[in-house]
Amino acid sequence: MYRYDEFDAAFVAERVAQFKDQVGRRLSGELTEEQFRPLRLMNGVYLQLHAYMLRIAIPYGTLSSRQVRKLAHIARRYDKGYGHFTTRQNIQFNWPALADCPAILSELASVEMHAIQTSGNDVRNITSDHFAGAAADEIEDPRPYCEILRQWSSLHPEFSFLPRKFKIAVTGAARDRAAVQVHDIGYQIVRNAQGEIGFACYVGGGLGRTPMVGHKIRDFVPKADLLAYTSAILSIYNLEGRRDNKFKARIKILVHEKGADVIRAEVEDEFARNRDQAVTLPQAEIDRIRAYFALPDLPERPARSTAFDARRAKDAAFARFVDQNVVAHKIKGYGIVTISLKPIGGIPGDATAEQLDAAADLAERYSQDEVRVAHEQNLVLPHVALDDLPALFDRLVEQQLATANVGLVTDIIACPGLDYCALATARSIPVAQRISERFGNGTRAREIGDLKINISGCINACGHHHVGHIGILGLEKKRVESYQITIGGSADERCALGEVTGPGFSSDEIVDAIETLVDTYLKIRTSREEDFLAAYRRVGMAPFKEALYERA
Amino acid sequence: MLQVVSANRLTDGTVVYLDPHGNWVERLETAAVFSNDAECGAGLEKARAAVAGNLVVDPFAVAIVEEAGERRAVSLRDAIRALGPTIQFGTSSAARR
């Protein structure tokens, strides 16, 4: 994985020293809150309902064991003993004191992490496929390009004060696990007719109050032009984005208002005009960064593991875990293991310090020292030998981290909602907990099969509800929580926004309503192979709506 | 309508309320209660002085009701601010607080 060079280390250390000084001046009264607020936000420090919140970037979702242990240490020493993984491959601590934030950032810098650009109208943490570098189906590991974009966009003098925040995702496979079409820019690694590898470019996707699916504005951006092309998009957006209206300031509104064809022409023109002056990526630099992400030296193993097969045959719990939480690795004899942070009735994405330490230990022992963070708010051990899976599973069971529900109805994405967030209009987490308890982890959940439920506690859509197969949006109606349901959303390569079913449901009604939708699906599906989304695409809204609103 | 004045403490962001003595306290039960907008306005004026004095940030008036000797915030948001998250988050026994 990427390691800071001297420049990176000095850059982050300087930033920590600068913020320490700024916090000191705020606490002494030299800076007013009005002066200080933008400075703290630039360093990831928000003020939420109960306390400050520190959002830390996990670039492209990749962590070493050492970094995970540091997060556990921060949780224990400076917070209440836990952290929350978000839908943007960040981790948030919910209770740090302002006075401690410089010390926390200093601790993070010691393991090559920071919170720079986790807020503000700049290029945010660049996200990627959590299986990157290990997935059997990828064309190339997208993370080197994320890292190149990250270095280029960090404190970029022209693009640090954009009309609004800007989110970029890069994926390396045809199967989109990084939701690239709902990002401001989504890059998908592709091969062109000549067999060269480059990027398809999507622009203007995003969720929030005005959800949009991105438009593909170019089929193929050569690797050498990645920064020049990104720069052209950002230049057009910087110039033309709606700075007059915060709610219309994202690039998706610009693309929507002007049309994708017009934006494409403008970007192409800007790209052609500045191509010679812009940063062309030298192959040597691409190679240098790619070397950091080289596949670990995984000893060759037989495709079949006797120990694995034997355990799978005799232990139903292990077999379920493998079926649900393990996928194919690009190297024979290995698997990619997802550690669900969605225990039945638990808080989606939360991990205690002990669980973080356990994940770090297991990664060190079984996964080449690597942990990934999925935007679905789970952890991933990307390089596990099948021979080691029985032992790993036993350790996960001991740590209560072996919930075998990845992709199932209980693998719910949920934002922090009104339990923490100053912007929220309703609670998300308790709804997720009740749905999880309703369906449990038995045969019923497995019978239902793949089903993504996403919950947001306000219109800003941090829980990505528009792209859940079932989406739940928490609103406040007449001072009471009300939950609006959408169905048919999807964040993958067949990206679609969900359709609103109709009037919202009270907190007391919402879990029954979700169960009604699931029962309706079970009745209408043609077979177990037809999942919820496929069934919805076949039959449309009508039977679901009828079941929901004629229930009473 | 009964109101109290709330804010977040500058140093750690903790939810605090203005009490009858002009101190900032963590419990809604010990906050100064204002029974009209004029009184509440005077409370907010004290809060603005506390902002200038770098004690608190983001002060605002919170509508409350008193029932059976108990106070609670009218809105769910303010009730959650007063009582903390409605969920039982996992924690570490070694955590500092």
C-alpha cells in the first residue's frame, strides 16, 4: 500500500502544527467562532448535536493493521471507545473534545493518515472498490489512480474553493462496487478496442436533495490524461457551477441544466485547449505509484483446500459464512472475506476499539496486513488463504464479528441520523436495528436473498437511500418522524434511482411496511434466482404499492 | 411557551444550558426556565456574552414543557440533545469517558 514520502510526511505534519495553533488561538479567544469554523471544517472537525465529530479519511478504503490499531487507540483514549465507518470510506469519531483534536491528528499523522478535505467545498476522500487489487473480475487495481488523484487534488490551489463539495470514485471492474455513477466524477477502468487500458468517465451523478445518475461523457480517457481530463471537468465546474444557490451548486445541477452534451463539449474544449499545459501523467510516475499497490506475495496454493472443504461440509455455520461473506480472489486458493459490521440489531458501521484491534490482528495474521473499508459500512480482509478460513472464522466468532449476512436484508446501510447528526430530521439507526431484528439471521433472511436496504435520516442522503433496492428517508412531518419509502434503486453498473411508493409511514409503521414489501416480493418472484430488484424491474411498482397502501 | 437557552460548550462541544445564576450546566433540569419571549431574549443576550467570552457556541432557545414535575424538550431533536443518543452504542471498557 502507499507509504508517505518525505514530502507527504512534512505536508501533513505542517498541517497538524497549523491546526494546533489555530485551536489554541480559538480556545484563547484570539479567533472567533465565525473565523474558526471554516478552519476546523478544513480539518474534518464538525460540531454535531452532542459534541464535536472528527471525520478521518481512509483513502480508497485501504488500511494497514498499524493504522487500524491507531484508530482503536484513538477511540479508547480520546473518544467513547468506538468509531463509525461511513458510506464514503471515512471513519467518524462522535465525541472528541476540540482541545484533543490536534493531538488526535498528530497521532494519525504518525500512521500516515489525516482528516484534510473531509469537509469543505473541495475534492473529498476519493473512494474505490473495497475489493480493489484482489477482485477476480477487475481489469486493473484502481487505487493507484485514486492515489494520484488524491495527491494532485490535496490543497490544490485552484480547486480548494469549488462551488460545492466534489466526490470522485474510481473502480477497476465492470461490476461496479464503488457506485461510480452517483459521484460527481465516476471513473471506471476499461479496455478500448486497441486493448489499451484507460477510463470511462461519468459526470454529474449524486444523491442528496436532487438525486441524479451520472452521464458518461467519454468512453475512454487515456491514463496519461487522467489529471488533465479531471482538471478540465473541475475548471468548467469551478467557472459555471451555481455559486448563487447552495442547493443548486453541485455539478449534477450544472450538468442537468446545461445538458450532458453541452458539458461534454465544454470539457473536451477545455481539455484540448490546456492539454499541453496541464499535467500529463508520465508512465514512470504511474509505475512508481502502482508499485506501492502491487499484489502481496501470495504463495501459490491449490485451487481447492482440503481443510476448507472439510469444514464446509460438516459445519453449517461456517458454510453459511463462506456463502455469504467470502468471494473469489484473483489468485487461486485465496478468498476475499467481508467482516460484517451489521450484527443483528446492532448499529450499522460501528466498531468498538476491541473489534478494531481484533480486525487488525486478524489482518496481520491472515490477510497480508491489510483491511479494507466498504462503502456498505463493513470491513474486508482482502487476501485470505482458503486453508486459513476455518481458523479465521473461529476467531471472528470469538469477537462477535462473524455475522453471515453480507448482501442480505440485514446488511443495512444507515447514516448516523438524528441520534448524532445536526442536519438530520429523523433517526436512522433505530429503524435499521428494528428491521434487522425483524428479519434476523436465520433461514428467512437467506430465503429472501440479496436485498439492499439503505436508510437516510434527512434529504442529504448520506445513507444513499435513493440507490437502495429499498430506500428509507426519514423526515419530520408535524414534529413527528415520518419515513418515506423508495424501491427499485441500485448503485451498481445498472444504476437507478428508486421510485417513491407513496405517503410516508410513522416510526411505528415503518418496519411492518418493509416486511410487507419483502412478503410481496416473495409472493411474486418467479424463483429464488430472481432477487428483489429483478422482480421489481419485471413487475414495476403496482403490486408493491397495492400491498403497502391497501394493507390498512 | 416555556423556553430554556442551550448551546454547546466550546472546549468539548457538550450540550449545556444556561442556569438561573448565569452558569452553563449540563442538565436540562437545572436550566433557567423563561416563561415569555422577553425573558428568553435576556437569556439569549447572556448567551451571546458567553459566546464572546469563548465559553459556548451556537446558542439558541429551546421550547420545553413541564409535566408531572419533569422537564422535556418539545422537539425530538432537542430531546435527543438533552438525553443523548436513543441507541445503546458499543464501547470499550478502557475508554476514557
